Amino acid sequence: MVQHTVSEKNPLYVTGAESYRISATGFLTPEHPAFAVMEEYFLSEHRNAQGYGLAFLESPEHSVTYVTTPRQIREYRAADTDGTAVLDTTQGAAYAFWPTGTGWDDYVPANTWHPGGEGIIAQFAHPLGGAVVVFEYLQDDADGKQHQVVGFHCERCHPSLRIDLDHNMANRGPEDRRWVARNARQHVRSHTTHCRPVNPDIAVTVTAIANEQHGTNHPVITHENRCAASGACAQIRSLRARGLTAQ
């Protein structure tokens, strides 16, 4: 897993990563219809009326916009024939996160961390054992279409991703994954109030009543058993078995 740094004042706020990947490069030129608005994102000392070369860097929980000359990005692209070229980010300026707003919303790539949209993003040890896992997955809607989603799952309280909607959101880029990871960190830090495992005795009682009323002998299926069989725990287990863990 990629290691991240957090703010000393706010341990939920990720400030950087030990490594990044370049997810996209591009150019912003005066010919772009929203050029004047888009370059407002840059500090005045970094502005260039002739245009910009851009690189979008990201880690599982953070992102950086690198702003440089068009020439540097052209040279980087020419050198990166096998995906191993190194971009010297000391030649330009680095901005935390990818820009949003007019022009940028259509320009910045909408991507998932794993190429297929499924995989583990991060995991945090739970103080009482187990882990809180951040992962991205594909969810079918009522029309059968698949949507990219990112969520977190606690291996102790087993929230349902379809019921506990504050545990997941649309997966449109690094900021969405960063926010869900932030919520996962919050769950760990506030586990005494946020983490509420379902009492297995409830399943025992409900099953016993149902068996008595209907003359059946169904086994007890706890909330945890159900999650392991067909819930988020099963999804995460499958992702691990397929080796889909962020590196």
C-alpha cells in the first residue's frame, strides 16, 4: 500500500504520498474557449499567456496538478515510449489536487484507480481488530447499467453499502476516493461511537421464532455471516484473491 502523510493538526487530512503515478498529461492553450477562466486556477507568478503543459498525478488518497511549459510535456511524451520515463517536477509548479470548475470539469480525466474500476484503495487497522477497507467497485442500477462507486467497509460492524449510503459515493476521480478514505479514517478514530456491530443474539432469536412459527429448522445466519457470504466482505475477499490491491 502507498504510504500517505497527514496534517499534524488534522489527522484525517491527507497532505501527500510517498509516490504518485501520472494518470494523464495535456496542454492548455489560448485557443481553448475557457482559457482565461481556467488559468485563474494558477497563481499569477505561474501564468503564461502562451499556454501550459499539464500533468495529473495521483496516489490512492491524494492528487497533484503539475503545471509547466508545453515543451516539457511534449519531451516527456516523446521519451515515455515504454511507460518508464520520469517527469522532472522541479521545472514547474505543483498544486495540490486536480482543478474543478468552468472548463476544468470537462478537461480533467474522470478515472478509477484500478483500470477496471474494481480494487482495494486503502485499509486501516481497527483498534479492536480487523480493518476498515476502502475499495472501488461497479454497481448495477435498476436498468442494468454499471456505475463506478467507491466505498469503505468495516470488518467489525459490517455496514451495508446499499443501506448505509454515507459509506459510499460515485467514483469520478481521486477526490472522491480521498473523501471516502477520509471517512474511513474517521470511522477508525471514532470507533467507540461510529462502530456498532450487530448483536448476533438478534439473529438467534429471530431465527428461533421463525422456525417455531413455520415448523422449519433453518440455521442461524448472522449479519456477519451474510456479509461474508454475499456482502462487502465477500467483495473484498474476491478483490484480494484477484490481486486487485493498490500498490
